[in-house]
Amino acid sequence: MGTRKAGQWLDGHHHNHSPFNPEVDGTFSVNQTGADVMEILSGASGSSSSINPATPGEGSLYGTGGGSVMWAKPSELNVDPHASAHVLAHEGAHSQFPTALSEEYKRRILASAEGSPYAGREWNPTNLPRNGASIRYMYETEVVPTMLEEANAQGIARAVTDKMGLGNIEGRDNLSYPMIYGYKFLDQLDNNTPTLDGIPLGVGITGTDSEREEYYRIVDNMRTRVQRQFNHGYNLIPQ
Ligand SMILES: [Zn+2]
């Protein structure tokens, strides 16, 4: 995020397609761009969400360019007031179009009283039995629900900004963010393999045959799966 003077905002030059306007008292309000995002989402979902623009403070989203939706309060979007229309649409997608997979995942998270935001859980791959089936099990239960929920939200967000005539304002491949979850999982697996001079050798070198097979199957199929869910999300918003 670059910095800009308040005057540039007030002049109406929202070159990052900001969904918020600053007020004279330092707070932010949803502007026409933000209202358009929410209207497109609600028009397609039949539901609505409230927006909490983040305020500065310790651990705040303020200034991060990001947003979040808490599992326990899915109707509330927490968004950095400097975030783009893409981010607002993405968080609105979590709120109004949760995937079935993430609903199941959410039930488990809420049952365990972790109450965390839409983000992957921490888990310890050293507890895994050394075989491909356990890699697959952890991937499908702990990674895929989040990865596909993110892919779905990305597809919806892109459809919203396309419908507004803005195109891809995320400024990168829309699939890269969801795939971070998959690659993080693979890194965790690699980081828990035997080391040489303190450096983990990775599943490719130290894994069992079935571990290696499953590892590479996950790598080979990841983008296709993410793309399929992205497309599904995209098609939920009529153009
Ligand atoms: Zn998200």
C-alpha cells in the first residue's frame, strides 16, 4: 500500500478503487464503490453483511490492505479502510457465499472453541504416520477446506470487480493467494524431514514411496482444483 494525502482521497481520485472515504473526524465510511460491491453481492446471495472499517491499534487490520471474517460472526466484515474493492468483495464472499466444505470446517473449529478467523489451523506434521494416506488425510481435512474457501472468495471477488468494469484490481494472479495454503502445507511436510547440515532434505528425498507419490499428486492437482472452485465462485455472480 502506498501512502497518500487525505486531499487526494477527498478529490475523488480513488485509483485503487477504494470502497471507503475518509471523514473529517478520521473515521471512514463506505463510498459508492463500496456500496456497489455490497449491492452486487447481496443481489446474488439474497443476504447482507455489515462492515467494520478497522481502526489503528495493536494487531489491527488498519494499514494492512486486508480484511477478515470471523467464523463466529460471519455477517460482519472487518476491513482495512485502505483496502481495495477486491478485498471488500472477497470478505463479502466469505460472509455471504461460504462453501459447504468451509461450513463443515467451521463447525469443527467452533466446536473446538478456537474461534479463529478464516485461516488455516496450526497443526503438527511430526505426529503423522509416514505414509501417503496420512499426508492425503491432513491435506483434505486441514488444508483443502480453507484453500477452496479462499479460491471461491477470489472467484466471487473477481466476478464483482469484472461486473463493475474494473477487471483484476488485485494486481496479481487471483489463484496465488488460495494456493499459499497448499504450498504452506507442503513446506511444513518438507520442514519435518531429516536434515543434512541442519537443512531439511524434503519429502522428495527422504519420503517413503507412498509419501512421495501423494506429495507430487497434491502438487500436480492443486492449481486445477483451485481454478475449478474459483470458476464456481465466479459463476455465482451474474455478469
Ligand atoms: Zn479470504
